[in-house]
Amino acid sequence: MKLAAIALAGAVLALPPASFRAPGYPLDLAAAGPRVAVGTSQCVIRVTALAALARPVTVAPPAICRGGEAGVDGVWLGRSAIAAQTIEAPSPHGESYGLWTGALPRGPLRQQGDDWGWTDSDSPPGYGCAWSAAAGGGVIAIAQIPNRLAVDQGLAGKPACPAGPTTTIRLIGAAQTRLALQGSWSILATDGKRLALARLNESALQTGELAVVDLHGSRLATRPIPPVVVRAALDGWLTPEGLVLETTKSYVGPSWTVHAIGSATVGYGRLLYVKGRTLRVRRIRDGVDRALLRLPSSETLLAAGSFGVAIAAGQESTSVYRLPWRTIDRVLPR
């Protein structure tokens, strides 16, 4: 099967053949440079150089995966490192998470800190410090933050692991390996040279204050973003055209807002996002927007690298597809 041709006004008619597959349904997809990594419900992480058609490498699984009840629901890629978040939820009475880091391509992965989570059958209902993470520009940034899970479940009045006077951010893959900032902050985005951070209050909720800093912690000028957007931000991308933020219902760029609840990714000056079962592309600098192709599911995951855009979809197993930048350029050039 070959990729269907793109009409100038319209969309790709079909996905290309899958580049590789992984057991379990996809929980997260990440890319950096030529590599893509997918994490699945069967606690499998597979990494490959997508454009080179290289055989996928299975990362040595985190120790928690040996029990058979965990999954990998977060993956971050750097130039030479990988970070993964595991989730273990064997019953509806609680969830336990862990953050693991290691070298590409095979690991092994070692846990950072202790587990964190919530339970309704033990005391205290919340335990451990949560982690905030972001990746970009070959760097993975991680920081421990308060754990709100029990509060969100209505089981506790305040977070576990309360915020201290400073936040220490570890930078994996950067010459500057750590920085400390006054106050409590979560990490929204990094491009390897800068960090976009959201301040947290004593309840570990985002206050609406945004800071963009260099890797030494010095504040940098950035365009004003409405506090209501920063309070709702879940993730983001630092681009030369400006900061793009993701909320539960939208993607907010320098001069535009997209209302969509599917997966999204950013690369080469464009936002690619899932709306319903359509993959769309929007130019960040001016908001020009086009449809690209029809997807097999609205729950499809996206990640952008130098190879183009990776698309992961599946139920009992995961298929990963590649859409090259030259194909996207025929619909919406940079």
C-alpha cells in the first residue's frame, strides 16, 4: 500500500503501512530527532529511528513491570536518554505511579525517587511526591512536585509531599544538570535551552503565573498569556514562533486557539492535532489550518521528530505509522 496523494485543498485518503508494532494498546508516544518511542498497556517501550526503517529496540522494562499489572503511560525522549512513567492500578481502589530514567536505546531504566499515588483503603490516602516532566531540544527536564491525587479523589484535604521553599529541576542531556528556583513550579515545556514553568500554590494548583527561564534560572521575556490559560495548562511546546499550551479542551498559540481534545504535537513551526478522527495541521505563526488525513481512531497519539510525524493507534496491539514532512509540506508548507 502506498500513501495516497494529497489534493491541495484536502486530505490524505489513507495511512501508509505501519512502520512497526508493539504489544498492548498505546498509552504514550514521544519523539526526539530521528527516534520515536511508544509506551503501551503491557509495560512495553519500543524505540526506533523511524526514517531509517531500523528494527525497533525493546527498552529493558522498569522493575515494576515484572508483576504484569503495570503499564507505561508516559514517555519522554532526549538526545541520548529516555524517561518513562509507569502506572499500576490493579483495582478501582487506588493507583500507583513511578518515574524511571535511563540511556537510549535499551536502558536499563532506574527509578527516580519513590512511588506516588492514592488509595481509599489505607491511611494516609495520598503518598509520595509526584513528578513533572517535559522534553525538547534533546533535553529531558524533571522535578518533584506535590501529589494531589488523593485530594482530587476527595479523600484528603491537602496534597501529599507538600511544596518546599524551592523547586529543584534536573536536566538530563544538558551541560547544566540542575537548577533551583524559589517557590513551587511545574514544568510545561522545554526546548533544551529554555523552560516554561507554571507556579503552584500551597494546594499544588497552578496559580496562573508563567515563567520562562534559561537553564541557569534567569527569567526571559515572553509574550503575555492570560492567567486562565496558564491555570488550565497541562503541557506545552516552546517554539521560535512562541509558546503553545495544551489545556483539556484546547491548544493556545501566539494569536489563535484551537478547540480540540485529541492528541497533538509540534514540529517545524506547525501544530499537528487530532480533531474527531481527522489529523489537522496548523501553522503556528499565522494560524493557517488544513486537514491532513482520516485516522483509524479519535484516540490516536502523535509525536513529531526530524523524520516527520509518528502516529500510534490500536486496541489489543499498537501500530506506529510515519507521515514524512515532505508529505505534510504539500498540504501546508512551513
